Amino acid sequence: MRRAWWVVAGLLVFVAALLVLLPASVALRPVEAHVPGLRFEEVSGTVWRGRAGRALIGAHDYGRLQWRAHPLALLRGALAADIDWQGGDRHARGRVAYGFGVLRAEAVRAEFPASLLQRVLDTPVLQPHGRVEVHVARAEFAGREPRRLEGDAVWREAAVSGAARAALGDIHARFGLRPDGGVGGVLDDAGGPLALAGEFRADAAGYRAELRLDARAPDVAEALYWVGEPLAQGGRMLRLEGRWLEFPRREPR
């Protein structure tokens, strides 16, 4: 029995030495292999603690990535690491783990400017402002198929400018897996100048949303003139549909 413990201890020391000595590029090769066109540059450090100064897809620079691995996760047959990604004014951090064909993530927090929503909202005469904060409490993927997802998001200090200017208040979203597949969720407001209620769903092919909008302030009513379709009972209905790699289809007013 004592000899067996020495063997186990020796293996742990060997694995720890590998984590310390192997170059960081070893950890990034499987990621590059699974994401078409992705390559990392300015790589330094080790598998245990590494950094990529640039993550590139084609000529587009998506920023830098840092990570710190957790060797004790190997005892459970998994690879786990805390990651920190910074791409200009976009940022994300959290913990990811991979084992037995399942990719897991937890406590992932991301933040990006609301201007990135313009493609999805499809309002060329209105530019969105503010910050979007996303929190993924738990997520699991077997291959490309999600098995578990729990999270929420907030568009903080939401506002628009352009053909009209208006402060909208905070807008909330909650999302998770749908029983029939894909991701679904609900949106609502925090009692601010914009009254909003709606649902959305998304999968690998694209997304669809249906939102009921109404104004609690005159400047919001002016902004809503440029959004969606009028409802007989008042307010507007905004329907959005698109694919991730295409611009969404805009409905005429």
C-alpha cells in the first residue's frame, strides 16, 4: 500500500512538472484546431500560467488572453483554468473546464459597449449607448450542443441617439435552455422611461425576438417612432430575426 502511494505521488509530481515546463502554445493548439481561422500570437508562459498577446481570426484582432490552470482538476479527469480576456473595451473572465467530452463554464462575466447591439437591433437611424453586462452562472456543452445554461444580462444606462435622443433606463434579460432545444429568454425593463416586455430565442443558425415597447417619457415616444410597428392599443411591436453571420432583416415601419 505504501508503495502505491509513492507511485501516485510520483505521478502527481510528474504531471505538475509538465504543467510548469510545457510552453503555453501547447494549451492553445487544441483551441486553434477547433475554431476555423483562429490563431494566437505573442504567446508566452507555460501551460500552467500563460498569455497570448493577440487572438486573430483573419486580420481581425480580438485582443489578449491570459489563463491560470488548476492542476488538481486533473485528479477528476478534467482540465480547468481561470481565464481573462481583454479586447479593447470588451472584457470577460471566468472559469472553464474540459473533461470526458464536456466543456463547462461557470461564473463567467463579460462586459461590452452597447454599440455592438446595433447589428442585432437593426436601427440604422438610432445608435445604442451604454454598457452590457452578461453573467453566465453555469454552462455545459457536449460537442456543440448545450446541455445546461443559466444566466442573465443587463443593458445599463441604455440610451439611443441619432434621429432621436432618449434615455431608456436599464433593460434586463434572463436566459437558459429551452425544452425544445436552443436558448431562450425573456426581456423586461426596470421601471425606467422605456416599458419593455418580450421573449427571444437563439440557436446555432440564428436568433428571433418579439418585443412590446411603450414610452413612459416624451423623448422615448419620439425614439420609438423609428422602431418596429405601431399597435392599435398603443406602443410598438419590434420583431427581429437574423443569422449570426448576416445582418438581420428589417421590417418596414
